[in-house]
Amino acid sequence: MERHTPSVVAYVVWHPSFERGASLARQLFTFLNRDLEDPEARAIGIPVYFRSAPLSGGALPPDITPAPDTLSFVILLVERRMGEDPRWRTYIESLLARLPTGHVLACVFTRVTPELGPAFGRLNSVRLLPDSVPEAEQPQRMLHEVSHALSRLLLHPPQLPLGQLPPPAISLFVSHAKRDGLRFAEALRGYILSHTQGGVFFDTTHIAPGFPFDVQIFTGIARSALIVIKTDAYASREWCLREVIEAKRHARPIVVLDAVQKGEERSFPYLGNVPTLRWMPPPEDPQDPVKSRERLEQSTQEACRALVDLTVREVLRAAFFTREIEHLKALYPFLAQAKVLPRPPELLTALHPERGAPAPPVIYPDPPIGDEELEVIAPYHGAALTPVLLPGFLHGLKPQEPLLDKWTLGISIGNPEPEELTALGLSEENVREVTIECARYLLAHGARLAYGGNLSPGGFTEQLITLVHRHNRAGGTPYRRLENHLAWHLHQGLSEDSEDRAMSVQTVRVSLPEDLRSSGGEPRPPFDAYTRTRCMTAMREHMNSAVHARVVLGGKLVNYSGRWPGIIEEAYLLLKAGKPLFLLGGFGGAAGWLARVVRQEMQEVPVLPQARQQDLADLGGEYARHGRQGLEGTDLTEALAFFRQVSPSDFRNGLEPAENDILLRTTSLSEILSLLIKGFARLASGSGEPVAGRKSSR
């Protein structure tokens, strides 16, 4: 069975005593993967894993084992203590021995390079020292070097002999109008040559005499990223416009510097749909021409740096996307005929030149564009797809046809204990990434999401609202795509801010269980542990009756509150009702424990701290006093006995046993998303209707 594994994986490695290591690693995650604080932003999407915190009882992080068909790229954040620790020296030496040349980039933050073995000593490192690169500028420089090195590796693997020669540098084509863009273009060319390893195509110096200039220009564009210096005269220059059209026809990365000062008689219609930076030269001071010139030079240098950094990131985005699509052709053979675009389709790139022949599908990066754009370009091209839409398309669904528009799906996701994530080679960022992307994929396919939500600022609710607005179909009501179920004790006395957030979603305020009310109908005081726990169970039972299926991941297994860990209780209620369950066990936590129990690898309940054991004993006594025991009580051994009788066939999620076994173990986001949509597509069976839940005989 072909597996949907990532084509590229990045690892960030640093010694735990390096104080800035975690901050730099998070910046690399945001840059290479996605901004977890802004789920609406377009992302590169390269999986990123951290290697720093040691395994429990050890001194080293989990090992890095490259997968056969995956390019593993390692970023070392090196400072002196990495070399002073002999165990870390051995770790780095072993790592370098397993990875091909060019797959490790060392960023050195100390004046004296640590001794990390002969292989490390031969590497040309990126030196980010305070005397040459101010600390405030080091992250930006690091990101630039990483994106350039990884782009080169993706575009051109290392060359002979024995892979020791580096791939060619990235080529940048500077497109400008000589009348008013030459000065900035020359400054940009100088910056590229003096501050980067990139090559630059500049017509004044690269068009050889005696040969057709158009052939040289088009050849230069076909192998370069295009930087457009858009000035007042740019759109009136024939060859400037030809350069843009040629770059788009070849699907080359394009970045625009908008330096228009007064205006344009007619803007060029094909210069949109690309990243743009705005630049205005600082105003001149007639009283101090020297100061004016200095300010202009500084502003120009800052604009050049930002422009080059953005362009190199676009090169990396396009290179990774192209490699990812090549990687997916084994799973989706029709991609061999697809037109691959590094940006969303537009009329210029969507037009199919061969009249009478069926138009091939167009594949472009996530997220999908909205209905308003699709309506314009739909008559001129085949199916417009992103990776998020591929599984549904494979099962016969049109891109605009929602797979899950009649489904309400429960989402049960939480962070496992940090120590367990470390042991699995994961971080909180990996859990948040899967959380956001699972929600994005399900929303993109029309689903309505239900969860027991957190209304605090910056919580999952706010991120879901952002995603809903991105993926809401034209004319839809955003809040109807989200159901937030609140237990009785949680919706009592909500703050004003929380009430405002509650109005942004369809909030379901679950009532207090009847048997907890006093004879006069009022709740019994106070909000003790038994009352709170019963309220949480009532909320989960109410939500379980509303959902058609549930996705579960992570969750606390030790430091939980309630009779059972919440994810275990929600999975139990769902299976008892005979509804489809998608169990993502690779991230540990409560879902990981369930996965191991189902796979017959776990025979014990988790060991809890003494204080928690006493709390549960007291709570269990209160449950027993109210006649609630067995599967209605607090003893987790009852849950263990129940789930030991469960097999993946009881999940009723449309996946085959081997596919469910992968879902129980994998941490690959692309594989998880592919299996989720594959299962839902089979359940829908082409009708888009949810499968009715059947009562379990358990």
C-alpha cells in the first residue's frame, strides 16, 4: 500500500543549555512550516521537528533516522556547550555520518567553533557572530541562509565527485524600466552580489553581443526567480511586460517591489497574484543633502534585503511544492498530466492552449481560492485543485462539491504531557499544526465542527473562527460552521470577552444534570469536584448525540481533571453509539494510550501522582454513593477492559485495517490528512450523507 509520506522533513538541533535555541527554533518552524498564530496565512508547509530536550532519564534527544524517500534536512544551532558535552559530540558525529553531504547546515553562534568531529570540521558553516552580525539581525540572516541552502538542495542535488560539490546558487532576474528604475535595480544587483550567494541576471551585463537578445532574456527567465522593480514607467515598457508574462508562463517565482511614485496611466493586469513589497524613498531635505543621501542609501539597503529575503522564500515555497507534487504522483497518477503552479491560478496561467483537447487539472498550493475567483477562471481550465482537495477528487468529487456539507464532526484534541512529546521526538508546535490543519481540511470539505471549546483569548476558538472565514462558501453564515459545547459550570458567569467570543460561534450551553438540582430546581451548592465532573460528562454526552463522527488526538493522560481523561470518555461514548472514530495515536497522550490498547500493546492504566490518586479515590467514593460504578464510575480499569475488546473494525470510519493501523501510529501530517479524507469519502459513498450511528452491543 502506497503511503502519503512527506517529501521533505526539517530538523532543528540545539543543546538544551543554549538559551536562545528554543526561540530560534520556533522562528525556523514559523518560517519553514507555518505561522501557528495566523492560520489564514499562506505557508510553505515543510514538516519541522525539534531535537534538544533529552529523553526521560537520558542526556540526548531522540535520534534522527532519515526515511528512504524523504529528504531530511538538519539545521544545527551551534554554540560552545554543544562541543563541551562529549555525549553531544558523539550525537552530532553519528548524525553527520548518516546524512548525505549538503543535508546539514550548521549555524554557529560562538566565536570559537566547537570541536564536533572531523566531518563537522569540514563543513562550511554559517557564522552568526555578534562582531559581524548584530544579535537582532541574526534570526533574519539565519532564515535567509537556511532558505537559500534548502532551495538549492531541492532544485539541484549535490554534484559529483561523490556529492561534494554544492548545487548551483539561486538565480535572480531583475526586471526594471531604465527610465526610472535603473538606480534601484543597480543597488539591488550590488546587494545580491555582496550580501548573498545568489546569482543575478542583469540585462546590462548578461546579454552577450552578437546573439539574439530575446533568446538570452527568455532563457534567463526560465531558470530564475523574477524580481520586478515596478516604477511609474514600468507598465509602459514592452519588454518589461514580456518578462512578466514569460515568467508566469514558466511558473517561475515572482516578487514585486512597488516603487510607483506618482502613478500609472494603465497598470499591467498580469502583475497581480504575487507577493508585493511597498517602497517609497524618504523625502529629501534641501537643507542637508548629505543626510538625505544617507537616508536614501539606508532605505534602499533595507528594501533590497527585504526584497531578496522574500524572493528566496518564494523560491523555496515553489521548489518544495514542486517536489511534493512529484512525491504525490505515486498516490495520484492523474497528477502526471496536471499543470503545476506555484501560486493560485489566474486567467493567464489557467488558459488551456490546445483547443478541442480536454484541459488538464491545475494543482496549486493550499489554501484553496474562494468561489468568487473560481467562477471567473472555471470556463478556461480543468479542475483547479490543491493538495487538500486531492483525496476527494480521487473519489469522484468535483473541487467545488463539498464532501462533508451534511456532517457535524467532533474534534477532540489536546496537548499531551511535554515529557511524552519529547520522548516521541515531537513538540507542542507539531500538535498545534495537526490541530489547525485537520480543522482546515475538514472545513474546506464543508464540514461543521463541534468541540468542547475554550473561550479564552488566543484559544482554539479564535483560530477556528479565522479558518471558517477563509473556507466559508459564498453566502454561508460563518458561525453555523462551528458548535462550541459548554458544560454548565463553565458557562456560568462568563467574562464579557468570553461572551463576545461565544457570539461568534453557535454556542451550546448544556444544562445541569437533573439529579444535581435541589428540590426547588436550583443547583446544589457548591461547585464541588463531583458536580464539575458530572457536568463535563453531560456536555460530552450532549455533544456526542449531535456529531456524526469524531477525530481524536493527544490529550492529558496524567494531569487530567474529571472521572476519565476527556478524550478517552469522548471516544468511549462515540464507540458505544456506533459512530465513526478516527483515532490519531502517534502524538501520545490519551489518544496514544487508546491506540496502544487497541493494538494490544498496552495492558495497564497510566500511573498517576499520589495526590491525583487520592483525588480520584475521593471522587470515586462520591460516584459510588450516587450509584455510579463500572463504566459509569471513575475507575480507568473499566475503560481499559472496554477498549481491549475494540478493534479498528469497530471504528467504522471507512478505512481498511492496515490504513487504521497507520493512523494509530503516524505523525506525518500529510498522511493523517490523506487518511481522514479517504475515510470520509468512503463513508459518504458519493452521496455526501453521513452514515447513521448504530448502537454498539458492547
